Amino acid sequence: MKVALVCDDLIQYGGAEKIVEAVSDIFPDAPIYTTVASGKWLKHFKEKNRKVITSFLQKFPFAAKLNRYYSVFYLHVLAIESFDFSEYDLLFSISSRYAHFAITEPKTKHICYLNTPGRMFWEPFEYFEIEGFGVPSFLRSAAMFFVKPFILLMRLADVPAMKRVDLVISNSNTTRERLRKYHGVESSIVHPFYLPPPQVKNTIKEDYYLVLTRLISWKHVEIAIRACEKLGKNLKIVGEGPHQRRLKSVAGKNVEFLGRVPEQEKWELLANCTALINTQKEDFGIVPLEAMAVGRPVIAYKAGGALETVAEGETGMFFEEQTAEALSKSIEKFERMTFDPAVCKEHAGKFSYGNFKCSILEKVDDLICTTS
């Protein structure tokens, strides 16, 4: 069976890119089609003897740096649709925005692993107005007015594109519900995975809570800052992003910004924290699993993927409202409870790469068998 992979782009390194790499490991001979790829990703896959095929967008000025600006104007859809997949028996797309727009002939089966329905065109206020795309706040309303026709065009094209897919796999129940609402399409669920942690030691002697995320507005890291300041708790924040300066301006002496840290240090910080604080609503979210994998509990906002990864009272607890007050009350309650590291590790083990691989291969076999 001849297989090809297609993904939105290969620029940053987040959950979506980890899935691309994982699926590439399952199908190592499959070329990877994408709109734009950074030099680091091209080098990385070349070292793994994987073939990456980019679109005409790769030739655009500063393609990787300006990628999200180009994406507003339907160019990525045209780029994905320009690829010819006629020689393949199976196309496997990993999509958060555009990859599922790929056009295949009837003989080529198309499986889409969906990380989230495109936020840019289904939740534009959250994605565009809040994030801003670098546009000053006083100009965002005008900018939003300018891009609305393109957002409408994307919505009109997105629904039939998704319905062309032979099998959709959602990464979580949250994603499945969004897909059902926006597209009227049903899907099965295969949860993402975490990579096993290295050997870590208890080298950090201070008590601290930990936030590990990109510093962007919808992550609501300020909630953790205010809650820990109110309770006099130490907080370490790992991650970078456009809201770092603003967050630093509201943080007290009890908060330490560590920026981006090496992988080993990340695991050591996770293994030694009192608990991981997860203030955002994610479609799934890998970091809570990473915390549990090293035996640490999670205090999470009760929404999204956390409902599928955190076992309340066993591997962590929830706060009901996305406010500093609700979080501070949960921290106080958390500190009166005990959590068994072994239970956390056992629970995280359910979300292993091995389980992910077996589930993906099972879905592929089922589709091929039922359509052959």
C-alpha cells in the first residue's frame, strides 16, 4: 500500500507537529506534503531519511516567518489543493486548519487526524481579535472587517472539504463535538500520546507550582499568577510568547519566568513541582499527561481535553471558573489532599505512543478492509 502524509505546515514544534512526526514513524516510507516548512524541520526529516514536499508558498518571501499572515488569504487551501495524490492508495492528513482540503481520486482513501476544526475561521474572535496577529488593538476591529470575507470563504469551503474525507479521527471528545457542530460530520477518537520521560532526579528543594505553556492570551496564565500571589505561593512559568512582557508586568516576586528551557530541565521542573497548573481550555493538551507521567498531579480548568486526561481526586483536581479566585480556592483544597505518584504514572500510561500507534493502524486496516 502506497501512503502519503499531508499536514498544514512544519514551522513551530507543538502538539500537531508531534503527531505529524509520530504518523511519519508509523509510515516511514510515506512522503510528507506540507504548505511551508522551516529549515529546522527540513533538516530534521532529512536526517531521518524522510522526504518533505513543500508547496509554491515555500518560495514566498520569508515564508516561514510570515506564514500566519499568508494563511488569512486562502493561499494555504490553494497550496494543499495543488498537490497531486493520484499515485497513492492512502492519504493521511494531520489537520488543524487546511490539510484535510487535499483532493484525492476515488481510488485513494483519505484519513484525517483532526487536532481541531480551524479556529481561524470557526472561532475568529478568539483566534484573530484576541491574538491580534501583531495588529495594534485600536486597529483590530478594522482589520477584522477586512478579513471577514476571507473567513466566510474559508467556512464555505471547509464543510464540503471535510465531507470529502473517508474517515475522520478526532483527538478528543471536545474536537469531535466541534466537528459535529460546525461540519455535521461524525468521527472516532484516538487520543494523542506523551513521549516517555527521561530519568529525572529530585534536585529542586523549593516548593513551587508550575505553568508550562506558550504565553499567549487564551492560555490565561495571569490567572495562575494572581492566584499564587494571593496565596503567597511560588510559581515557575516555562514558555515564551507575545504576552510575556504583559504577564511580567503583573507578576510579583514569587513568580519566576524561565522562558524556553532544555528538554531535560523541563522534565526536572515537572518532576519536582507541587503540581502543574493548567489554566487554559485545550482541545486535548499533552502537558498534563507529562506531569502525571513523572508522578505529579494537575490542577486544571474544568473544560476541554483536561476532562479526558485528569482523573479528579486521583491524578489532580479541577476549578470550575476560569478566574484567579476559583483557582486559589482549588489550590487551598488541593493542599489538604494527597495524591499518589504511582497512580498518576499509571493513569498517564494509558496515553502511550504504543496505544496511539495500534489505534491508528487499526483505523487504517478497518477503512481499507471495508472499502476493498
